[in-house]
Amino acid sequence: APRKYYEYLHSLNDRQREAACSDVAVPLMIVAGPGSGKTSTMVGRVLTLLKEGIPPSNILAMTFTTAAASEMRDRIAAVVGKAVAKEIIISTFHSFCLQLCRAHAEKLGRTSEFVIYGHGQQRRAIIEAERLLEHAKSDGLGDAVKQDDGDIKNSFKDKAKKWLKFVTQAKSSGKSPEEYEKKGDLAGASILRHYNEILVSCNALDYHDFINSSITLLTKFPEVYKECQETWQAIVVDEFQDTSAMQYFLLKLLASHNHITIVGDEDQSIFSFNGADVSGFDSFRRDFPNHKEVRLNKNYRSTRAIVEAATALIHNNTKRGHHKLAETDNPSGSKITVKECHSEDSQCAFVIDKIIETTSSSAEGCNFGKVAVLYRRQITGKAFQVSFRNRKIPFNVHGVAFYRKKVIKAIMAILRTTLPGCDDGPWRQAFKTLLPGDKEEKKKIIDHVEKISLARKCSFISAATDIFSAKVSGTFKRAQITQGRKVLSTLYSLSKFVEREQSVSAVISSVGNMLPQQYLLEKRAVIDNDGGKFLNEDNDIRSVLQFLMDDVSDFLSTHFSSSRDASQIEEKGCASTLKAFIDYISLRETENFRSRKEENKNSITLTTIHQSKGLEWDVVFIVQANDSEIPLLHEYNGTVKEAGSTLEEERRLFYVAMTRARKKLYILHVTVDSYRQLLPPSRFLREIPVHLLDMQGEGAATKKHEQPSGDISFDHAEGETSIEKPRPIPEQNETSPYPELMQTCLANDFLKRFEIDDRAVVSHIFHQWAK
Ligand code: ATP
Ligand code: MG
């Protein structure tokens, strides 16, 4: 539809249009700040590729989150129609590489049914590798069964942590065992080698393997390289700043035809802990010398106050890419509200008050979808979930928390046992889930099965089969044998059911029916330790299952969109769809995932800053902006990274958070934590010019149902400034931390830290404290 294409181009500014329409054979790099329309331009670029006659199924678009992928697909669909948009491969690095590995699994020494190892399974493999290493070192320790001895096991576990870190680092930098050998690190080389062997023998790949193995496929197998070259005629990459060196290497291999567009912003690089590396921009400049570089310099997203504040903040970073101009034609908007709260509870209360105030005063009617609450750590979101639920405010939680739930893990493990070549992990977990009795009892049974399987060097499930079919007897009571048999037969019939059944949803609901009563009754026990008491409602197995079902339909609609894939499902039946679904869920555990279906448009978004990348909302609350949270202090006490670089990354994170807001930004910090420890506000607040801030102390404004005075609501017109009307005297709290707080703050030279020179503000804050 050329008319719509031109209409789209028309919506872009000159520079954006120039970039989108530039010669498709020339590598293109777009570098620009937040909200400058990079993603919008990238969509234009894809449209140009289509217009130039590149078939949609030969275009590969890499996004950082699945949410970004579906948003991009929608925007493309609006111009070229759904059918064409569906053919384009819009994918994250991980899922792209996973597909590639599956397609050529036998070249990697696996079958296409290989399983994906998550953190837990990786750890088990490491412990095993370590055992092999120790075995080689000293014969005395070698006896596998002996390891069940508690102390030895524990010391293994401690070391395992260290080794896991080592293996992760080795893999994310693509280092081979030989390289460690050369450096003289024999233990490291051996662990890595054993670990890799274990994965091969278990027919498994871990997350890092996806990238590394894809590189292996492209470099060692010319036919794979050729096939990829022919298939991926054009590649576009969003959020390029968060690509790791290995991912970049892969891109380079894929894009040797030069039809590549990368889009990014060095200042928003926030995944260096995952190996992301901003030097990718320089590598790109070097590796594609004939590339064209476009800079966008106008922020279309945020008010001037927000743009200025964020720019001032990021200015404190020394490691920055090319300097970017940050301008905006948007109105200056209201000041950024910095709110001090005395407790996490009052922080929640303030956010809720403001949300109710802004949504009810909004002319377009109540729209919760325009509001987000951002935090540094997942755990902070929990308190908000509870309060929102109590106040009946609809919300969506982004992130992986749901997939970390024990009940989901249990269901997934049971599902995995139905796949051919399933290894010990899922079997063990399935037994743990399905056996009746208390934790101790189950543990005894499972430990015994494990012991037998180790002694006989057979799999968990064959040991279990032997034990419960009473070929080995003596250890268990009759009742326990009966229970074990029941579990075996349940799992067996499930795998038969999968063979017969066509629908994944039916399989999942039958797994739901298999779960023992305690999953319904002992609500707390069902949830992961950190979810505990908060998530009672979600623990209802039915609602969890419903969520999972929604995911199935979401998955089917997005992953089997092209006709090619659809015919594959019909051919292979449910087992292969189930397999793909399990992959999809496994990816969700680590990726920054946001599903469309589980999202209600008219809901507040609760998310970590990391997962807010690329998104925007009218009103944004950054909560718990304390010095222990952002920057996250204990992290850079570690030895791995120098404090400075981590601090800069934390600042970039704060920058990403601030620049998500379109009209109004609130930054909240609390003065004491739940143990009454005093918490200083984030040091980044000091880096924002005071004239852009509206500093608010704790006052009656946070008391429920009371209209705050002197605050500005977000949709007031520009030009209005904050008015410090006298506030009602705060209620006296018997355990008020004020006096102590005041002293400490004075001692900390709190006011100076904030560079507050406005006397009125000083006296106001003082008044608050003195009360
Ligand atoms: P981020 O760095 O956060 O990913 P971005 O550079 O990708 O941001 P976009 O998300 O593409 O920015 O655009 C930000 C907002 O600005 C969007 O709401 C988009 O619709 C709008 N926008 C982009 N370009 C223009 C334009 N030329 N005219 C009007 N609005 C625009
Ligand atoms: Mg973007």
C-alpha cells in the first residue's frame, strides 16, 4: 500500500525520513537520545525494505523485549496489513538463536528435542561437573553415593555458586576450555569441559549456548552460513546498546550483505551485567566502513522539564558516546515532584492518592493505562500490588515474577516429562509435586531414588520405576510404594494423553487437575519464597492456569503466525506444539517479557526499570529512589566491577526511568525502612537542577482521602509553578522518627547535599520535621 507508506513517512520529521528512506544497501546506524523517534524511524526503515521488494519473510527485526516485538508488528501491520506483517521475523536475540539451534541441533550434538537449562538445572550440572573434578583430584572423594553426606554437599553447593559464575562468564565471553588451559587455569578448563559434556549428554543447551552455538553453526558449517545469508536479506536491530559482544559478532556474520540497520543510545545501556557492551557502536563503525550515520535530536516524548532534568543527570557520566543534543518543542510542563515519605506505606498511599487524583481529573476520563510505577528491584513492586489490589486499582505487573512461581514451575516440570529425552530435573520436580505427604517425607523418598540412580548410573525415572515396581524393595512402606506407583502411572498416562490430544490447553488443564489438593488449600506454600503472603489471590490454581492458558493462545497467535509454521503444527500434532510452548515459557523466565494478553489496557503498569525500556507513559512514578536502591549499593561492593563504572550504569538506569515519562514525573524516596534504618535519598536527585524540582516533605498530603494542597496535577497547563501552600499539621505518631531523623539529616548535611538554597523550601522542610 504505497499511499499508506507515504503517509507514514509523512509523519516523520526530515531526518527521520531521510534515515528511513536511505539506500537499503548501505548499512545504517541511528544514534539518538530517548524519545527521539528511533523506534518509529526503524519501523519506517522496515517499510522501506518492503517497498524495495525484499520479501517480508526475509526480513529479520531484532528487538530487546517481546513486548517491543509485538508493538513493532502492530505498527507495521497498520501500514502493510496483518498478513504481510506476520511474515516478518520480529524476534529477540534469544528466540532467534533458539530457532536456529533447533533447526540444526544434530550439528551441535543434540537432537531437535533438546531441553533448555535454566538456572536451577545449570546449577545441578555444575555440581556434577565439580564432583567429576574432585573425583579426578582425589580418589577418596570420588564415590558418588558418599556425597550425600550433608557437609560435603554443602561445601559443594558453596563452590558451585562460584563455578556457576565462572561458567556464565566464560560462556558469555565465548571462551573455550582450551583457552583456560593455555592460561594455566586447569580447574576452570576442566569444569567448563565437564559442564559442556554434561549438557551434551543430557541433550541440553543453556541460555548462553544459544548465542555461542549459533555462532558455531555459522562459522563451522558453510551450508548453515549460506542458508542464513539467503534467508536474512535485511536485518534491523533496535536497542543496539544492549547487544553483547557475542551477539554483535553473530549480527556481523548474518549481515555480511550489508543490509543492516542498527538503532540505539549509549546512554541507555543498562544490561552490562548481561555482557552488553556499548563499544558495539565503534565496532559497527569499523566493521561497516561504508555505513551511514544519522542522529536525531528532538525529543517528542517528554515535557521540557523532564528532558532538561534527565539531560542534567546524564551529564554526570564521564563515559558517554558522542554528545547528543536534547531539545524538545514540547511545553515545559510541571516540575518534577520529589516526594519524601516516612515509610513504604506512606509511599504507596501517596502514589495511590496521586493516581486517583490524576485519573479522576483527566478530561478524557479515567485511564490507568497512562500511568506506570517503576522500581529498581522486583520486591519493591510487591507492596504496590497489595495496596492496588486493596484499593481495587487495576494493574499489570511486567516481568518474570509469574514464571518464577512454584506452581508454574511445577506445571512446567510435569509438562516437560512428556517430551522425549526429558532429563532428571523435571522428573525429580514432578515427583516432588505429585507425591502426597509433607516436605520431609517427600525428600526422603526422592533422595533415596536419587541415591539409587547415582549408584546404578541410571536415570532418575528408571530408578524410580524400579523402586516403585518393587524390583528393589525394603526401604519404603507399602503406602509409599503405592503412592510412588500412582505418580508413575499419572505421568505415564499424561504422556499418552499428549500423544493423542491435539490441544496444548487441554494438556495443561489436565495437569492442573493432577496437582494435589494442597496446591489449592495451602495457599502460601504454593508461592515462591519472596512472593509469600502478598500474592494470595494469584495462588488460586485456577487463576494461575487461566493465565497459562492465555499464554497458550498468545503463543499460538504470535509464534505460529505464518502459514509455513501452521502446517507444521498440523503435521506434528500436539507434542511438537507443546515443545515449542515450553521453549517459549523457558525464554520468558529470563527474557524481559511482557505478554499482550495478560495486559489490560486500562491498568497501571508496575515494572522494574530494566523492563520499562523503550516504553512510555503520561505519568511515571519512580519509587524507592533511595541511595541503597538506585544506585544499588551492595552490588558495587563486589570485586568484579570497579565502583565507578557501575555507578555510571546505575545513573543510566535512572536516566532510562526518568525518560519514560511524557507529562508528569514523580520521584519518591522513603526516610526509614521497615527496620527503622534511616535511608538517604538517591544521590542522583542532587544532580537534577533544583529549579526543575518541586520538593515535598511528608505531610498530610499522603493521608488517605484527603485532598492534597499546593500540589500540581499533571495536566495543568505549562507555566504553572509549584505553590507551597501551608499544609495541615501532620498527625502525631507515637513512634515518630522525626526528631532522630532530623538530627541525622542535619548530620548528613542533608540540605546541602540537595543544594537547596531556597529559604522557603528549607523552612518548610524544617517545619515538617519539627512537627
Ligand atoms: P527510546 O530511546 O525510549 O526507545 P525512541 O527514540 O525509540 O525512544 P520512539 O518510541 O520511537 O522513541 O518515539 C517516542 C515518542 O515520540 C512516540 O510516542 C512517537 O510516536 C513520538 N514521535 C516520534 N517521532 C515523531 C515525529 N516525527 N513527530 C511526532 N511524534 C513523534
Ligand atoms: Mg525505542
